[in-house]
Amino acid sequence: MAIVALSLGISLGSCKKQEPSDLTRESIIPAPVSVTATGGYFTISKNTDIYFKGETEELKQVAQYLADRLKPATGLDIEVIQTAGEPKRGSIYFVLTGDGTNTADESYELNISKKVLQISAVNAAGAFRAVQTVRQLLPAEIELSTASEGPWMVPTGIISDYPDYSYRGMMLDVSRHFFSVEDVKRVIDLISYYKLNVLHLHLSDDQGWRIEIKSWPNLALHGGSTEVGGGEGGFFTQEQYSDIVKYAQERHITIVPEIDMPGHTNAALASYAELNCDGKARELYTGINVGFSSLCVRKDITYKFVDDVIRELAALTPGPYIHIGGDESHSTKTEDYLFFMEKAQEIVGKYGKNVLGWDEIATTKLANGSVAQYWAKAANAQKAVEQGAKVLFSPAIKTYLDMQYDSTTKLGLHWAAYIEVDDAYEWDPATMVEGVGKENILGVEAPLWTETVTNIDELEYMVFPRLAGIAEIGWTPALKRDWIDYRERLARHGERLAAMGVDFYRSDLVPWAEPEEKKVLKAR
Ligand code: TNX
């Protein structure tokens, strides 16, 4: 996270002032479904208030969120006011067009005239997505934490928008290296800017158990006490986890927690001797090998453990999914794997949640509502579809944010591919695997595994800008996606990411719009 004290340059703002307004030429990511320009400007000024119509607390929260976002850069203390009538000239106006019950609908409409900037949505989630569009229509300086003069102009016109896929996520591995609550909240803020709606937290693996389980306290106390490279690790208390869930909820983001089983369990096996077939606790592990650990599948205590962990986690998780991992269980016999997965799915169902699992789970009998996360094997994605299950797309060769950009990238791995910014953008989930069509696909998710990623700066460098491209694949219809056009829009986002203090990778493939001297100042 770079400290951004410098202003992005008056030239930007004033140059914008001279340009004729054209809403269709704005650089919105993900690209909206439909944009019509009317050639004028709406201006946010000291006369601007934010109105919202209706009783809903959630809509008020979104209106307040916008006021909070606008405050640092504009210096304006914009009032958030409930109204039944027409908003006054110069104001921003939130209206709900549904009864708020259809929470899955994220569609919205922006109606921007010289007089009023109106945000209409079926529910608060749609209004929240609309706010991200408004932020992107304002000058890049709106993301700075220091106040400047503006002018804060938005081109007039109409935007009608809704997502192509209902699940658009990022995964963060907090097991290989632990990340603090504050880091996770920053990730939530950054992904919400690109209209993602899920953050999947990989909470356990061989190297660390990162969530407090009250009935098995040693999991976090001992199993969370180190990380890759031997650092001190850490874990979230249940209170901290709930705080993350709430912070995400306020940004209309669902948390999907993962407990990876029956492989990737060395941290648990080190914490409780009785989980091992030989009754002997394993040593903590700080390397980066995979595939060497397994729960003892035929022992009863294993299912008491799984039941307790899922029960506590489900109680803390309002979202519909619990992820049970299931990848790379190379030390579990095939028949044991099938036996375990059937039981684990049953337990998740018992606590009212649906299962998400890595694509290997499609080799087992899938429970109703289980979703396979395709990362490696197309045959597994096909097996899921044959069983009538949905597939979440995270192909390692396109979406793995821990893959290096090219052979000169210092962080990351390259076992799946080098993934440049165009590689992460130019693919289509709906045509990638034969027999797996759009109707079988729940959405897309980009995972960040953290064997080589140790802090928030490194995280930002691997995640951005590739995640913006994945976000567009999840939101924007395939027919509207085009690398040449995207590259130009992404170039304009360099200033925005810089204003937010994001340490992003300045790929040579993108004509970044930042002034030269800033590039020097921001050098890593
Ligand atoms: C494979 S992806 C894994 C992870 C590693 C990752 C590193 C998946 C389901 N398993 O355990 O962290 O590769 O890129």
C-alpha cells in the first residue's frame, strides 16, 4: 500500500473540464450493459445532498457509504436525507424500484441529468454496485485521501446495468501466510470497486489453521502458530471473523469460508493427536509441498471434529456456502475419499448450507446444491454437470493470481502458466470446457494462494490489475468484452488504483495514463 500524498495533478481535472461530456467514453470496469450519453455534466458541489426514498435501513447505509467515499477528496460533509418528494437541484437521489425482497438482483439504473444524479435499483445490492459506477465516473482524484477543489463532474446520460453471472469472487489464502483483519478489509474494499460479490477465505491448510473453533481450541492456538517460512502466523477469533463478515455484508459481499479436507490438514493433525490414524500428532509444517496429509477417514472422532467445525463455522456465516476443499488428497485412498466426501457433504447440509469444493469433489456423489470449483481438470467439471451440479470457474491457467505475470516476476509460482494481463482477460468460461455451458456455470472466482505472498503490498501487486479483468468476465456479457477496448479503460484505472494507494503491476501491455514523474515516484 503506497502512501499517496501527492495530488494526481491539476492537469487531469482541468483537462476534463474542457472536454465535451460523453458518457459512452468513460472508462468503467466492468463495462456496463448499456450506456446512452446526453452531452452535459452533473456536478457535485457544496449544494449537493444525498436523498433516499423508502424506509429501508440497507438503502440508507448505501447512501451513507457514498457520502463517506466522497468526503475525503471533496472535503464535503454531504448530508444523507430520507425523502418522499422530489430531490432538490444538484442532489444525488437513491430510489428502490422493488420491494427489496429479491436480494439476488444486482441490477441498477443511473439516470444522470444536469439537475439530479438518480440511482434506481431493485434492492440495496444494486444501489451499491451503482455507487461503484458513480465513483468511476468522477475524476480519479476522488479516490485520494486529501481534499482538493474538483470540479467533481459526471457526464450526463443513462446507464442500465446488471451482471452476467451471479457469483463473482476472489479467494484469499490466509493459511500459507496469515493476513490481518485490517488487510482483509482492504481486500474487501478493493474488490467491491470492481463489483465482485464474494470473498472466499481459505482458512485452513497444512501450514496453518486460521479460525478459532471453541470446541477444538488447539486448532487455532497451536495449528495457527506459524506459517510458510516459519513466521508467527495467527488466526481470527470468532469475533474478528464476524467483524469481517459484517464489513463484507455492508459492501454486499458474501464471505465463503473454507476448511480444506481431508488433505491439506497437517495443521489440524499437528494440533490433535487423535485425528491421526496412528494417534501421534504431526509436526507443524512451514514448507510449500502439497498432498502429504490426510484426516483419518475411518475413525469416528474425525466426524465429530468435522461436525463441530462446520457447526461453529455455519453459525458464524450468513452466506449460503461452506467450502470443504477436497483438492489434492494424494494421501487419501480413493475409496476413503469417496466415503469422506459423502459424510462431509451431509454434515454441511445438516447445518443448512450448500457445499462448495474443488473440482475433485465431482468424482464423488454430489449432494443436492453442491458446487464444483473447476481449477484443474476439465473432466471433473464435466462430471459435475453430468450430476446436475453447477460449476464455479477458477481455471488455474487464467485466474490464479499467484501465477507470475512473466518470467521476470519476482513473486509467485508458474506451475500452471505465466498469466499476463491480457491472458487473464481474454477467455470465456461459457466456451472453455466442452459440455459445460453458461447455464451450468455459477460464476467466476480468482484465487490468490499465498505461498510466496507475505504482505498486503505483495498481495496488491499480484491481484491488480488482473482481478479487474476477471471481474469484467463475471459481469459484462461476452459479446461486449474486447481486449483492445478494455486495455484503454484499464489504462485510465492506473490513476484510480494509484490514488487508492494500490501497488499494482504496470504491465507493458497497457498504455497507462499516469504522468511519467508519478511512475518514478511510485517505483516499488
Ligand atoms: C494448487 S489450487 C493448490 C493449492 C496451492 C496452489 C498454488 C488447489 C485447489 N490447490 O494448494 O496453493 O496450487 O498455486
